[in-house]
Amino acid sequence: MTIKAEYIWIDGTEPTPLLRSKTKILTQATDLPIWGFDGSSTNQAPGKASDCVLNPVFSCPDPIRGGANVLVLAEVLLTDFSAHPTNTRSALVDVVDKYAGQESLFGIEQEYTLFKGSRPLGFPEHTGYPGPQGPYYCGVGSDDIYGRPLVEAHLDACLTAGLAISGINAEVMPGQWEFQVGPVGPLEVSDQLWIARWLLHRLGEDLGISVTLDPKPVRGDWNGAGCHTNFSTKAMREGYDAVITAAEALGKNPAEHVAGYGHGIEDRLTGQHETAHYTEFSYGVSDRGASVRIPWQVAADGKGYIEDRRPNANMDPYVVTKLIVNTCCGALA
Ligand code: ADP
Ligand code: MN
Ligand code: MN
Ligand code: MN
């Protein structure tokens, strides 16, 4: 029997990398081999020395092809098997090992915007705007909701793939949606988020809908798209002091965090549309205008997790979870 293995990797496009994939036919899926690709076509190598290596790090059932077919997330290596400069996963592995004893968990809320041609779904085809924001968030009905067939197909695909997807909702701007992955560990949430993003782009092909993770897809009085990153350690899940220590720690180096939270963050973290300004740091219970929110339930229970609201929709979860683990676990150690 033959198996189609879709090898998926993150390329070297700047400032925000793209997903790439290609298919390898295997006779069995127990041992996924390393593979290669032309790095000169993905901004990862010069033409004269173009070979890059794909090293499988995560695989799951392929919900689109079905059967025994698989999706394979691969990290990119140089031909000496060291990490490629675009491989942000390998640096996360070191930090995860260092703080493994703290048992970090992440739940990531991926917001995204659906487009048909050059306009978001729900926007008039050529010019003008839909009615102002208000009825769209978690709405129902064809006046307010656009793209649900793709969103539902994506949810089913993530579940069939065995990803830790934990929910979906329509967002504040028409054509904008969110799915959540987690809570699971930093490597798991990041690998699964990349696969879930790939599935969304891929399923969009079948419906003629394109997906963008642009953090500010429409200028003006329209919400941007973020990737709120919820975080806890064992100590935070057991007591409130650790929750406060983690929130305070994030206030020590906000510029370093914001710099790693996705290109174009200055356009999104304006201090409006449920964001705190990117130059300021604040945290608060229930506060959706703060950089970091402590959910009311966490304050009530005296334990739980914090939500870093700053990461952009286009962030790299390997970079974001590494920054948060380093900062918060460092402070809690
Ligand atoms: P909201 O939209 O109100 O900010 P969501 O329900 O969209 O919240 O997302 C909450 C996220 O918090 C989910 O992804 C969930 O997995 C995550 N989460 C819940 N408990 C924890 C925890 N202990 N540690 C880390 N993340 C958590
Ligand atoms: Mn949410
Ligand atoms: Mn949201
Ligand atoms: Mn949130």
C-alpha cells in the first residue's frame, strides 16, 4: 500500500514566512524519512548551494486525503544537519528542556481574516464598507456572518487530524474568525498551530477563499487580528502568587517581547480596538485594554493562567512561546 505524506515546512520569506509543502509517496508511514527541497525557491538558500533538509518533527492523519495518508511538519536543517537560520523551533527546544520542570501550558487564539479577491468576505465587492462593528462577533445569520462553511470544514479537519483544537468563534470584524489550540505544551501548541494554519489555507483553495494572518487587514475603525497567547505553569495553576509573578515578569522587558510578536505590530497595538499601545505595558483582571489580562475566573479561583494579548495573528508561535517561557519561567525559577 502506498501512503501520501504531505511534508509541510516554514520558508524564509521576510518579514513574515510562508508555509510550503510537497508530497512524498511512502510505502509505510512508521519511519518518516528526512527529505530535501530547493531552498533557492523559498528564500532559504542561494542557487549555487540550494539544497536544504526537511527533518520531520510532528505528524498526524491527513484529514483531507483521508485513509492512511499523513501530514508531516518538518523543521529545516542545513546539509550538515544543523538548524537552518530560519528554523525558530530548534531554539525553543533548548528553552523547553531548560524549564521542563515547570510544566508550561499554552492555549493560543488564532484570529484570521477571509478574503475573496482583494476584499474581506462581507465587504461590498468593489468599494465602500459594511455596517460598523457590533453585530459580527459571535453572530448568526447571513447579514452578519461570512465564510462559515470554510470555518466548519477547518474545525472538522483539525479534529480528524487529532489536533488539540479547543474552539472557534466569529470575530469583531466581518469575515474575521478565530480558532483556539490548547492548552498543551509549548512545542505541541506551536507545531499544531502551524498545521492548523496550513489546513486553513489549503481548505480555502477548494472554496476560492484566501486566508490572511495580516494583523491589520483593513485600516480605520476595524479590529486587527491577533493571536492571544494564554500561558500557565504548574505553580500558576496551583496559586495566585505565581500568576502575579508571571504577569509582573512580562512587564520587565516589553520591548523584546513586542519585537518578537509579529511584523506590523505597531499598526495593531494602537491602544484602540481592545489593545494596549505597544510602547506601554499593563496587566489587569478582566481588562481587554491591557497588554496582559488575568481572566476574572482566574482571579476568583486564585489560580490559573494569564493571557498575553499582544501577539499578532502573523506571529511565529516558536518565537512567542520561547519568549514567554524564558521570561516567566525565569522569574518563577
Ligand atoms: P477569550 O476569547 O475570552 O480570550 P478563549 O476561550 O478564546 O478566550 O481562549 C482561552 C484560551 O485559554 C484557550 O485557548 C484555552 O486553551 C486557554 N487556556 C485555558 N486554561 C489554560 C491554562 N491553564 N494554561 C494555558 N492556557 C489555558
Ligand atoms: Mn478568544
Ligand atoms: Mn479573539
Ligand atoms: Mn483572548
